[in-house]
Amino acid sequence: MARIAVLHNTLDLRGGADAVCLHVCHALDEHDVTLYTISETDPHDLGQLFGIDVDVRVRQPPVGRGIARAFATAAPYAGPQLAARSALLSRWIRSRLDGYDLAVSTANEFVLPVPSVQYVHFPQFSLSDCPPADPGRLNGLWTRIAGVDDGLPADTTLVANSGWTADVVGELYGRRPTVAYPPVDRIEDTVPWHEREQGAVVVGRLAPDKRVLDAISVIDGVRKRGRGCHLHIVGSAASSYREYVDRVERAATRREYVHLEREVDRDRLETLLGTHRYGLNTKPDEHFGMSLAECVAAGMIAFAPDSGGQREILDGRQDRLFDSPSEAATLLTATIERGDRPTLDRDRFESGRFHEQIRTLVAQRL
């Protein structure tokens, strides 16, 4: 049994990266694991939202919750500032890693004084040299504070959530990571295709980068093309995004065919996915797209922008990938008219494979 420190900048955004963090903690439960984070969110409560059984010791700076609240307050104006959170966590934790055999980051790259395995959803530092990124004005400062301006230590094992992300990391740091797709299990107890509702479901954080309002535009377009289709928007709403959430709520209220459900439990989410035909993601350059993978795992036909890691989830099918909400509406309408049925493997990303891959990478680095 090894002593392992898991690093995660914040659990407060309630997205796919946070699910990966909890899955990693679960996968490593045979070791002595401590989770270091700057969050208001309790990982045990978050585990219930994601359907993950996790029991882990948590440590954060003495004023960690206050820092997390400050970031949440500033987020509507400055964004979630993930690099800033990581830089602060990095500076605080370095002197506390004595005695640990290994560190595991589940929130991108860090410079650490012990051997590490680092799971990169998308690079967070040195982004002025990263074309797909929007670095922000202070990314250079956070890069220096985090000590990443000279690259990553040689005893760092890099892991990425998709081949697309691995290519970006390889260009940035000169080392292409191993790809470990995030864990998404088959959703059972789904109804037969002919009994499913002709509706779409979009799942994920209610946040500007997720382009939830674009999903509403897609369904507007399908209905204008003469096909009845409704939309369920299912998402967690961090306080960081309260202004955007208000806009989504107003848009949904104006349409009887758009239904917004916030903070639903796992049973309700699986019921929606298992009783509807179509899954929808509208975020361009999604690094992977766990919610899209969940739609596939539920036996839905899924659609996404033709960019980022989500192309890998959909096997590059051009009849499922789009460049605009208007094109998405055209593709979905054609799918309805043809009477298409799902064809993708529902078990491709099951969690057992992910857990075993993480255990293997950790054992190799140890």
C-alpha cells in the first residue's frame, strides 16, 4: 500500500473532470489516499450526484472554502479561473508532499517534488503557445507561479482524456500522453427503441462554454422543419454561472417543448436518457464529452460539433457531427425522417476499464 496524494483544483463546477477525480479516488482505494483541493463541495455529496461510491480523506488550505467562495463570486465576470486555482493549490501543496510515494493530478498539469501521474482534460498553463485555447490575460502569471514555464519533471506520467487532447499536450510539452477515456458505464433498464420519446436530451454543466442556448436553437430548427421534437436540459448549476443559468431558464420558460431540470438525481437522469431517442452536445472543441458518452451508453443516437475529442466518441460519423446549430437541426431532422437506429457500442467506456488503466499507470510510476 502506498501513500498517494490526489490533486484536484476544485470540485465546485460539478463537471466531467470532477467525476474523473472521484473515479480515480475509488480506483485507488487499496492505497492510503488523501484528496487535496480548494472547494466548497463535499466529494461524498458529489459522489451521489455522479453515482460514484467514494470515501476519501480531504485536505485543503485553512482558508480554502473562503477562496472557493471568492472564485465563485468573481466567476460571472472573470470566468472560473481554473489555472489560478491550480497555481494556488500547487504552491500550497508542495511542502506537504513529504512522505507521499506518489501524487496523482486529476486536474491537468502540475510541477511537483514527487513522482506523479497527471490526468490532463486540457492543458491549463503555457497556453499562449496553444492555438485551441483561450489563455486569458493572466495565464502567463499563473504559469510562472505554478512553476510550469520550464516544462514538466521527467518523473511525470501524462494521461489524456482523448486522442485530440493528447495531440494538444504533445505539441505543448513535447510528450504525447497515454489516452485513458473517462469512465462511462452502460445505462441499464432502458426502454425499447419503438417506445422511446422523439425528444432530445442535453446533459452537463449549465455554463456558457457548454452552449446550452445553442441546443435550444437546434430544437427550434427541427420544429421549423416540420418535425415534432422536444428537449430536456439536465444540468448542475454552479454559483459561478448564475447569470447564464438565468438566461437558459428564461429561454426554456418561453417554449413549452423545452424542459429544464437542475440538480436531478442519478435515477432521474438515467430515466430521461433511457426513454428518449436523441442525445445532444453543443460545445465546440469539447475535450472529451462525458455527457455525450452517457447518451451513447444509454442507447441513444448522439450529435455533437465536428471538433475536439467528441469526434472519437461518435467514431467520426459525418451524419452525427455538425458545424453550426442550423446544420445540427438539419442532421437531426434527417435522422428522424430516415428512422435511424443507434449503432455505437454502449460499453466502450465502461468504468472497469478506466479503473484498471489508472491502477496500472500508478503501479508503473510507483
